[in-house]
Amino acid sequence: MLRNMLMGLVVALAAGCSSGVGNDGAEVGGSCVVSSDCTVLSRCLTGPRWPGGHCAWSCDSTADCPDGSVCVESDGGICVVDCNECRTDDGYACVDYPARGAGGTVRGCGVP
């Protein structure tokens, strides 16, 4: 709980109180080449599964993710944008992922 509150405060300060989630999100979902292209709490995922790079938070459950994203069992647990906005120009689409920390599946943006 305290971790989530502190992460939210740092993100609000770093992002000027915007969510930073979506196609241009420096927190989750935006394109990147290196982690410094993302916010301080995010890392840049690259490679064939993440065309154009993908800013992502680490997470243990969706409660750890910013609004508009879900926690999936990939790359050690990461937040990906929910299916409301995927970077289709880069090849992303709405896909099923194993839900981290909850069992079952969740839908989020990824490469099919």
C-alpha cells in the first residue's frame, strides 16, 4: 500500500499529474529506445515482442499499475496498456495475457 502511494506521488511529480498511459505514455505504453525515454519508474522493453519499444512499470498485480493499464505475466510482471488504446501503427493489438497475481487472463496491448 505504501509502495503504491509513493509510486503514485513520484509519477505525479515526474509527469506533471498526467497519467502518462497510452500510445504516447512515458509511464506505460509509449515508444522508447532506452529507459531514460520513459519515466523514472518505467523501463524500456525492446525486441521483437515490443516493436518501437514499450515503456512499462514492473508489477505484481494490476493494483500496482497506473489507471488505463493492467499487470501481465510477461518480462517478470509488467503493466501494459489496456485494450482501449493500442499502437496499431507499430503492430500492437489487443491480446490475451496471463494475469499476474490474479490468475486467469486479462486483455492488454501486445503483439499477436
